Amino acid sequence: MPRWESDAQGRLERAALELFETQGFERTTVAQIARTAGLTERSFYRYFPDKREVLFAGNELEAHLVAQVEAAAPDLMPFEALLTALGTADEVFRSREFLLRRVGVIAASPALAERDLIKLADIARALARALEGRGVESGEARFIIDVAIAISRRATSRWLADPDATLSELIAQAAAELRDAVTPRAPTVR
Amino acid sequence: MPRWESDAQGRLERAALELFETQGFERTTVAQIARTAGLTERSFYRYFPDKREVLFAGNELEAHLVAQVEAAAPDLMPFEALLTALGTADEVFRSREFLLRRVGVIAASPALAERDLIKLADIARALARALEGRGVESGEARFIIDVAIAISRRATSRWLADPDATLSELIAQAAAELRDAVTPRAPTVR
């Protein structure tokens, strides 16, 4: 059984996911989530500031990625340091089944989709600070982070569908595809 | 005098920008914006669904970019079609001075920053549909759009600071930098 199944945070996450799936995000209350998880509403707020946050695991992913970038070898190119960090995101991911259901729930709720965008923007800002700490100019940092996140999104959606590939392999694959896409080719003759 | 200065929508946009700057987004009401622009609240809602939307010019940018992608030569690579479209965004941009002040107002208001993220996500989705209409697979479309938007952000922030360069030149420059960044180099010896 994965770690997160056994603790209160994981029980709250699974309860929220199930309730959002069956009755929708809007109609689910924090009290219902807590009750379904066998906990009190007060316990819920020890883990999450609000109902929208329950599927975003606090700042776990952000903290993990920042720590990875900060720990990267100093001579690693910033872009490589980012891709390496993003390739380890599965260390803090929930199970594939949980994540696939989560994608569906987020897509079905504008409120959750907005929070998803905000969390990603927060992560990008935190990574920018980490790269600036490595001496990267802020505009340059923001640019390579936007590109690395594009690569990571492509890789993560494949990872969700393919149990046999590792996330870091799929990130390397998407980075190779990007190299290919940005290399201008002669237009094909119609 | 630019076109948008002479019409009601432009007057509302400038009034909102000034009020957001001087008293903050939260403390500004739609009635105040309308009054400052010399219009009625009812007129405001003919142009914008709510107070947050007034700095985002409705769907002008999205409609422009989608039309550009749809009109691109069929033999143009999808990534090149995107970059070409994004390079014409200045055709619907407000003045540099307006845009620079707008950046500051958005950065100062979480509500506006969220709307900014949502508008960008909407544009990405609309562009994805346009590329799918050109036969691009949906995951691939999403990926090159994310990358093209990263390039466009980099170019636009330079364009705001540099009155002498065209947006399309700066997009070509950022694309060249990206090619450079994704090409692995030997680590430097410390």
C-alpha cells in the first residue's frame, strides 16, 4: 500500500477525489470530505487551506523540484538541471490511477482548472528563484522554465498512459522532439 | 491618436487602468470605471462581462491568433505557422505605454494575475483546435503551442522594453536562443 494511503492527508485526498467524481466539485463540502475520510473538518484544515487545494498536495511538488534544482551539480547547464529535476517529479506523484482520475476531475471543474494554473505559475516562480540563485538572469530563467515545463507536460501525459516508461525517459524523448521541432526544415512540396 | 483611444472600449480600458493604478483593483468598482470613461455602467457590460476582463480586451488576441494560424500557408510547418502568427500579435496590441502599465497592475493584483493565466490557457486551447484543424495530433499540438507561447512571452517582454525591434524579429531571436538552449553542450570545466 503506498505511503499516502495510510495517512490522514492521503485519506482526505482520496475522499475528495471520489466525492468530486460522483457529485461534482461545487456540490462537495469540506465537512463531507472529512467525514468520508473518517476525520474532522478541523483536521482537514490542518492539511489544506481550502477545498480547491486538496488535489494539489500543498507545496510538495514545488518544494521537491526546487530542492532538486538547488542540489544539481554547479557545472550542469541550467536547462539540463531543470529537466533532470522535472524527471524526478514521480518521486512525489500519487499513483497513476489517482492522477488519471484527478486529471478528469480538474478538467470538469473550472475552479479546479484555475487552481491548477495558479499552482503551475507558483512552481514556475519558485524555480525561477532557484535558477537565479545559480546565477541565471531572470528573463532567461523564466524562458527556459516555460520551455522545460512544456516538455514536462508532454512527458507527464505520456507517462500517465504508459506504465512501462520512466518519467525521465519520457522527458528526454520530449526534449529530443523539441530539438527536432525548432530546427527549421525545408517546406514539403505539395 | 490610436483607434482604441477614440472609442468607448478604449476609454473604459484607460479609465480602468488609471483607477487600478491609483486605488487598486479591489477598491475600484465598475460604476467608477464607467463614470471616469464618461459612460454608463450598462455600457461597460456591453464590452466586458466583469471588472477583471477590462484589461484583457475580450477575445481580440485569441481571435487574431486563431485567424492567423488558419490563414497560414498549408505547407508551413505547424511550429512555424504558430511563431508567424504570434509575431503579428502587435497588430492587436495597445500602445507600449498602456501595456507596460498594464503589466504592473496585473502583477499587483492576484485576481488579475489569475485572469491573465486563464486567458492564456484559453488562447492555448483555441490555438490547439486551430492546429488540429491543420491535421496536427492533439498532444503534439499542445506541446508546440506551449513552446511557442514560451518564445512569445520572452519576445514580448523584450518588445515592451525596446521600441526599435519588431515583435516578429524578437520572436525569431528567442526561437534561435531556444535552439541553442536545447542543444546539449559539454559542461564547462571549473
